[in-house]
Amino acid sequence: MIKADLHIHTAYSMDCAMPLEQIIARCLEVGVNCLAVTDHDTIAGALKLKEMAPFHVIVGEEILTTDGEIIGLFLSQEVPSKLSLEETIARIKAQEGLVCIPHPYDRLRFSAFRNQVFEDIMPEVDIIEVFNARSLSPGSSAKAWQLVKKYGKLASAGSDAHTPAEIGNACVEMPEFNSQDEFLKSLANGKISGSKSNPTVHFASTWARLKKQLF
């Protein structure tokens, strides 16, 4: 079995200052041996970490669309931001990537989708994130699980880490895998666990964003 955190960020994200070396060290410290690196609107950090890490790294991207954020996993090419949701999904699928909805009911994020969007895109969705350790909205996980059951989708979890201490706060314990197809089968047999991050972690990402904008 492996311990997978399926939503983290690196210093390559516009709101994160976490160096790749620090991410590897933290993962080894807490026993996380699989990461989905989902930087905002870039796969550069994921590709670099994949070269460096002594464990499995899934190349992903958290992409801002005109309707909200969506995650592509197992990507080989970067998907531009601010395209329509339909075009973004088409570009993920064109490279045989997987489509994941992050933090679907976090009402405190302007980038979260609204109900009608779920109905429109669900045929193309592979995975729904049912536990995000940074989500501040009460009941968001329960609603996400309802979405999984309604549409028969796979469930995932991620810390959404922007700081080292957050890594592993949400994980999926799942069988090992060696391909994308095996990943899907493994995730279907995964066990989700974790705890909410301290709300103050949002200050760290806000400060990182401001520093990058200013300097």
C-alpha cells in the first residue's frame, strides 16, 4: 500500500513558496510516497519534482477556467488558463489525462464550481475530490461524497498543501500502481483519511502571492 497526497503545490505556483527539496524531505518524514503535484496553471514544478523525487509523482495542473478551477492529472502538456471549461477539459482529454474536480463545495473559494456546472461536465469527469484539508466550508466533504455517489465517480483527497507542514494532512491509502489505468483501479480501492489544516495556512499562501507580485 502507498500513502498518496493527491493535491499539492510547489514554489512554481503563484501563491506558494515551497521549494521542491523541502517537499521531498517532508514527504519522507511523514511517510507520503505518492504525490499529485497540481500547481496553478503550470506543470513545470511537477515535471521537475518527478525527476528528483524517490517516490511516485503524478504530473498535474490546477487550471483556472472561465467557470472555476479544475485539475488535470497525468498530463504531458501544460493547459493554458482562462479558457472555457469545455475547452480546458477537451485539452486534458486530448492528452489522455484525467479530469478531477477539486474542492467542489468550498463556498469560500471564488474558483469553486456551482451546481449547474456539475450537471454539464459530469460525463467527462473521472475523479471528485471529497476531502480537501484546506477547505473551510462546513459540510463540503459530505456534499462532495453525495456527488460521487450520484454520478458513480472515483473519490480522492489532497492536502492542497502550500507549506511543508500541510503535506499529508489529507491522503488516500491505496494499492501501488504503475500506470494510469492501474491508478484508477487502485484509487477505487483506496481509503481516505486526514484532518483539516489550521486555517492560518491561508495567510502563508496569500503572503507568497503578494511577494511574487511585488518582487
